Amino acid sequence: MLYYCKRCGNFKQRYINQEKKCYLCDREMYPVPAEYLDEDIDDMFKTEELKQEFIEQVIKTSPEFDQKAMDQLKENHAKYGRINARIDAEYEGRAMGNPWGVHCPYCNCTVVSRVNGNQSAWFTKASQVGKQFQCLKCKAYF
């Protein structure tokens, strides 16, 4: 079931034994009427147009509605979207770039670190000799 906050317009899928509170403004959340929801998946709107219609006709006309709270919600979504994109990129090995502009020749990952060239010859592994970078995904030196 999909729930919404009358104050900020936040939507939340509620599961069994889960609180019906908005994480942003700590207010009670209310179920979205069935006529707006997909018949097969009751925690999704039928269309994006219906979602926008619901926001305009139900949420924004509510006496509890606060435009500042809705703007804050949009800022939070944008911020967490950027953070999640960066985390996904690093996990998949396609980070948003590195200061050296190099990538691993073995796995094509751009999450690399510079090998410290100040170590003495006694502590340098044979695989590191003549290498400048190490891939943090596959641990290869290149």
C-alpha cells in the first residue's frame, strides 16, 4: 500500500508492522486512494500524470500542506540521488573520474590509487616494480 504525507508530499510504501510516519516531518501518513493506484501493483501510481494530478488536487489543497517542506523533500531526493549514483558508480567500478585520468587495463575500473614509490626495495613486491597505480576493484598493479 502506498501512503502520502499531507504536509510535504512524501510517498512511502508501508509494510506490515511499519510505522505510518513521514521520515521528513514526523507526521502521520495517509493511504493513497485506490483510484490513483495500479490494480496489479498497489504501491505504484497508474501513470505519472495521475501522480501529478494527485499532488496538485489532494496534497497541495490540504490545509496541512507546506511548500517549504515539499521543497526540502525535493532537495533531499536530489541529494540522495547524487549520493546513490556515486556509490553505485564506485561499486560497479566506473567512478566519476580520478585525478590522474587513468583506468585499470584489466577490469576497466577508474577507482585506482597511486602506488607509493618511497618504499625501500625490501618491502616492494615483484608485482609492484615499475607500476604507478593499483586498481582498488581487482587489486592489480599497472
